Amino acid sequence: MKAHQLQLEEAAKRDHRRLGAELDLFSFPEEIGSGLAVFHPRGGIIRKVMEDYSRKRHEESGYEFVYSPHVTKANLFETSGHLEWYAEGMFPPLKLDEELDDDGNVKRQAQDYYLKPMNCPFHCLIYKSQARSYRDLPLRMFEFGTVYRYEKSGVLHGITRARGFTQDDAHLYVARESIEVELTNVLNFVLELLRDYGLTDFYLELSTKEEGNPKFVGDDDIWVEATQTLERVATNSGLQLVPDPGGAAFYGPKISVQAKDAIGRTWQMSTIQLDFNLPERFDLEYTAPDGTKQRPVMIHRALFGSIERFFGVLTEHYAGHFPPWLAPVQVVGVPVADEFSSYLHGIASELRAAGVRIQIDDSDERMQKKIRNHTMAKVPYMLIAGAEDQSQGAVSFRFRDGTQINGIPRSEAVARILKDIAEKVQV
RNA sequence: GCCGACCUGGCGCAAUUGGUAGCGCAUCGCACUUGUAAUGCGAGGGUUAGGGGUUCGAGUCCCCUGGUCGGCUCCA
């Protein structure tokens, strides 16, 4: 009971909505609309670093980058089936190019355009843009795709549940026989990347078909095969596997990665979803070695889910104390008095040249006040310099928890900071 | 979306039974030039989410719209 109370208090302190305002990361201006966020410079830099690193890793892992528009004619979502089973989750259509005659009757029917709630149909069109060979597979398309979903007002929750958000979305088109290899790679990739962002405690959930329910598409044999494959891959990962019978989408089974945060809460992070439906609907095929036309299987996967949501989860996981590589301002230099400012600026330019986000607090506040301000801003390192440090060519560290190390030689200080950032460690 | 609560300067809060908005932080200016969580003084900034109504008079009462929060349901 008391523990529960403490847990709630801790959660409230970490609430990303609160920290988002306190740390000036993002906001939801009423003028824009419910569930639609803007990222401020400090949140923007964190997001950029997150995205940059993700892009780099995707590039290294054989993904190709694609881009698709935010709006499309209804036709595309009719083909994909989204308008049939997902329409209430979509923003209502924009009616374009309607023409009326003099009597006000419709002369030319309006064309409906929708904001996209998903990226997959676009990627399928890219797949279809040319004849595909088995040699093209697996084809891995990645996009930071911004989508819009008309979430019910009561479910909106800061940046973790919004109406506009950006998925780190990838679709892999694979031959049926290479599903296992590809899934293994994807799962490893996902886990590795999540660990880089600081989440380390995972378990997996396997969502499977509900027996006897006719809504599921695809032959039984491919379901059985795919489900067994997913299970094998999941088991081989060595992580705990929790069954979720009946939890599969109608178009395929999935594995989801559940991560525990710093205070033990579980968040569903990445999903790896097999899809037998869209390849069918878009009539996707490739030419096999024997010359026959074959249908690829699609793997949907997002490892952040959405960047915004992941951002929110990390904010709460770290309680706003982002590790140096993600922190908006990584280092603040605080001179004991004005005369030591230029000395710190010298160190700053050295760090800045190495890509470090450092500021020198030259304001005329008192030193204690500066320390207070930057502590509350959760800056990972404060470098303080006064007469003693300057005369020794050194600098003093102050960390977020209040601990300090004085008289660190300048070169050592620089090296330490660069190393921490490069290794993505928390301090 | 449903049920309930709430919405006062950038942020956090005050305003007796309805009587014409205050404080702290932040901001700006001046002075202070300081060894590890808040230097002092001064100034500017709100007509109380938006609209309508009741009233001699509304931040305080009623209605509508928007937004927020909690719960339900759902989800990335």
C-alpha cells in the first residue's frame, strides 16, 4: 500500500508531460489541436539525436530509406483495406475538386483525400513500382513516417498517445523461406538498438491466431509455419516469452518487445508483425529462381513504435536525466568569476569542435544560482573553473547528483566527456 | 467517445457569502563579480480558455465551444 503510494509519486515526478514543460522539450498548443505536439529546441535536439542514431543503424543494417506523402486519395486505403476496418481511426477526408453547376448540383464529384494513418500502403506501391526478382529480396524499406490517427479524446496522453506521430517504420518484403532468418535479424537489431537507448530489461510477447475465428486471412499452413517460426526466433533470443493467444492481427501473428523502465513499469515497445494480407491486396509478387511468380510475405516493424512515444518513455525512464549523448545541453561551464570565463570558453571551443553541446554561463547571476539553474535543467556535466583550476590548467566537475571532482586536468576532462558521450553511458 | 473534475500573467499558485485581480519563480533594468542548489533594489506583464446568459455588479452562478486531468474502452 505504502509502496504503491511511493510508486505513484515517483511516476508523477517522472511524468513526461510534466518534464516536457519543465525542461522545455515540447508542448501541445491549444491552437493546433488536441493530441498534436510541437517540439521545442531542447526536445528537438534530443529527437534529432535519436533519429540520427536510428538512421545510422538502419543504414548499417541493410535498410533503404524511402519517403511518402502525408495525404493520399481514398483509393489507396481502399486497396489496403484500411477504409474498411480502420475508418473510425482516421481523420475524416478532405473533399477536393468538387465542381457544381449553376444550380448547385454536383457536376464533378469530389475526390477524397485522407491523412495517412499508416505507411505500409505507400511502401507496397514502391515495391510494385517495378518487377521484382528473388534477387531483390529481402527488400527492407525504412521511413520516419508521420501518420495521423483520430484517437478518441479520452485516450490521448501527452506524447505517448497522440493524434499525429512519427513511426520509425520499416517494411520488409521477404520470400517465405527466408522469414526465419529475417525475423532473427530483425529481433536482434531491435533489441540491440533498444539497449543503446538505455532499455535493457525485456520480455517478449507472442500474439497468435484465435482458433476457429474466421476473420483471420491467409491459409492455415502459413499461419502455423509463421507462428512456429516466430516462436522459434523468440525462444532463441533467450528472453522470456509470454503467449498472447488470440492477440494476433487478422493479417498475421506478431512478436512484441515489452521493456521495463527504471521503476519497473512495462511498456510495449517494438512490434514485429507478419502480414499475409497486404501482399495479397496489392498483388505483390516476385520472380523466383525457377521463373514462377511468388508472393512475398511482409514484415512490419517499428522499434520505437513512434518517436514521440519512445521519447516519452525515455523521458520517464530517465526521469529527465537524459544520458550525455541525448542530453540537449551536455555541458555547462560555470566560471567562479567573470575573469575565468575566457578560460572556460577555451575549453568549450575544444569540446564544441568535437561536437559537444556546451554552453558557458556568462550571465551575471551568482555562481550558486547558476549551479542551481543547471542542476534543475538536469545538465549532465557542469565544468567549474576559478583561480585554482586555471592556474593548474584544470577544471572541476560537478555532476547531477551533486558530487564533484576538482582539479581534473583539462585534457582529461575533455577526454572523459567525449568518451561518455561516445559510449552512450549514463552518468 | 462515455462518466467526473478542472482551465486566473511564460510557469506554480492567491483572491471572504458574486463587488471592478494578488504572490512566488521567470522576464527586463541597475548595482554586486562572487568557489559548488536561489544577491539586492526597481520595472513591465493578466480582465481571469473563447462565446453567450443571469445580475446594479461575475474570476466567482448558468449554458455552449475548446483544452486539460482522472477513470472506462482502445492503441504506436
